[in-house]
Amino acid sequence: MNSVILLNIVRFVLLVLTQVLIFNTLGFLDYINPMVYVIFFYWYPIKGNRAIFMLISFLLGFIIDIFSDTLALHTIASLTVAYARPVIMRFCFGVNYEFQNFSFKNTTKLQRVTFLGLLVLLHHLIFFSLEVLSLSHVLLILKKVFAIGIVTLILCVLFSSLFSPQSE
């Protein structure tokens, strides 16, 4: 089996277990539960098959929905992030990411953090908008998006620096 596929399977399983067993039970300030599985969208190979990526994103959100009892909120947010990932990459890295020799090693730390931050922002915006499902509670949605988003981003940057194979 290809080592990249095996690595992504291990990441998938470990992120689901970490999210379900640790971060879903964490209740910092009674409402902050980081969603660290979003880093999977950052780690997935750039040149990977898009249809398989969408299917894996669906499965990731669906499995976390099953364990979190959140109906389909994680699934919808995960599919939205997976669908929008090429646009976000083009915004952060320019058209360079479309070339065959593109690698995260050739980008700056700021570009990678911006990319990860936009993935987290989009995911949380979709998730909490659907969770609250009322435009009269826009401030509550924004409060949750930014509070939980900042904690998620910090943890994802930490995970990325600890577990990514590239050296800086």
C-alpha cells in the first residue's frame, strides 16, 4: 500500500479518536470545544483525487456526527470546506499550488497559517450558523466562531508543527 494512503488513514483514525474521545468532552468555559479534525483538510495531499477527498470528508464529518450526536452539522461543514479548499488554496498560495512541484515546504509560515485559519473560519461559520439557525442570533454565532475558532486554530497549528514531516 502506498505510504501516503497509509499515512492519511492513520491521520483520519487518530483525528476522529482525538476529536471524539478528548475534545468533544472538553468543556472549557462551558462552550469551547475545539474541532481539531479540521486539520485533516490541511494535511490531505494537494494533488489527491478530488472525488475521493469529498468522500473522505463526508465520512469524517459523518463519523464525528454519529459520536457527537449533532445530526449532520459536522458533515455539511466538512463537505463545504472540502469543496472550497481549492479556492482557499488559490487565495493563499496564488496559482503556484496548481503546478506539479508545489509543496508546503516552499511556502511561508504565514501562508500556511492563513490557509489553516481560513479552513477553520469557513468550517466554524457553516457549523455554528446551522447549529443556531437564526439570523437574529448573529452575535452568538460570531462569538462561537471566533472563540472556538481561535482555540481550534492554535491547537491545529500546534498539531501541524508537531506532526507534519516537513522541516522549516
